[in-house]
Amino acid sequence: MVSKHARSLKAAAKVTVFVVAGFAVTACAPMYRKHGYVPTEEQLAEVVVGVDTKDTVAETIGVPAAEGVLSDGGYYYVSTLMRRRGPSALKPVSRELVAVTFNQQGVVSGIERYGLEQGKVIPLQRRVTSSNIQDKTFLRQLLGSLGNFGPGGLVE
């Protein structure tokens, strides 16, 4: 015959095993965290390329989290969904970027949507007005300006 103390220890061991197993199962369940804001397709449909300005875009879809470096730069809306499983580090599951670009007059010249697919940024949607002006990268601008100054400019 088993003593009362042995039965209580056996019951406590069973409860402990179930609690530890429960923690192990829930620790492996993925946890998601969302950062940022990206306007919906319906909100973006309200923005008209060639008509709306920076102010009307801010009123229609909100102020962006990031803005272009230059005063005539675009608005950038970024959203990232991160996942963590157990003790592993957070990993991006999806990333979405909406870029609203403006011309020199502050009128919308393009709306582009990008996503994260296997670590590569791919365009999901693009609405841009065509222009014959070529956009130069920073490196191209830097290298292009190397021969545009003279020794007299250094003395002044």
C-alpha cells in the first residue's frame, strides 16, 4: 500500500510535468510585433498623381514616419512585421514601403509600393508620371561635380 505522502508527491510531480510542458509549448509559439504605418489601397486611391500636394497628402493619408533628405524629397511610409519563436531573435516576416514622390512645385509625381520577398525589395505597385529628367544618384552627383571647381575657388 502506498502512503499518503507518496501519493501527494506523485500528484505534485504530474502537475509539475504538465506545467513545464505547457510552458515549453507556449514558448515555441510565434509572437508577432508590428512597427510602422502604411496607408491602405483605398487611402492611396484618394491621392491623385499630378494634382495633390504635400499638404493634401498629409491630410488624406497622414504624416509620414520618414521624409526625404532634401526639402523637395518624398514621403516614405514603412511598416514591418517581426516574428519571434522561442528564444530566437526577432526576424522580419514582411516589410512594406510606400514612397510618395513630389516634383519641384510640391505636387505628387509618383506613388510606389515596395515589399520584402526573400530578403529582396520588389516593387508591388507603381504609379508614376513620366518625365524626361533623369534622377541622379548621390554617387553620380558626387563624381559629376569633381571637375566643376577651379583652384581659385579654394583660395577664397
